[in-house]
Amino acid sequence: MNKINIYFAHPVADYNKDIESCGIDTIISMYPEGEIINPKDIIAPKSTDINDALDILKEHFFPVIKGCDVFCYSKTKKGKLTYGVKKELEYAEILGLEIKEI
């Protein structure tokens, strides 16, 4: 079986925390043949301006998502989608990727 690319969109606040590790473990159990692409490993500018944030997503993250087969995402502990995860999810839906909430 060919390796599949899986993008794991999750809140920046969860980076390098146990919740991120649990999400990765869940994805591995679902797709043992998959290769997980973690957005925290993508080098991109940071911005608190919402307009800049969308441009950064489009330039640095959307091309990576486009190269994936599966889009997995998680919400905040309060069950909300962060701005970045929401925009990435919307793009994955446009592309018709397989989508799984973690």
C-alpha cells in the first residue's frame, strides 16, 4: 500500500503538549501507513493581524494541504475551531480531501 500524507491541523496552543501527542497517536492508530504532516514544522511568518494570517495560510500552509490525502483536525478544549484550523478545514473541504476530526 502506498504511503498516504495526512495533515494534522490543531490549535497552536496545543503544540508540544500532551494533547498534541495524543492526537498524533490517534492518527497513527487510524492510518498506520500514513505520514503525518504537522503544521508546527512548517516555517512561516507569524502575525496577529487577521488579514496577514490568511495570506500566510494561503502562501505557506494551503500548498502543503493540497499535497495531502487526508486532513485531520482538532478543536480547542472548549470545542471551538481556531481561526487557522477553520480556514485550513474549509480549504480541505474545497479540495475534497478525506476529513477526520480527532
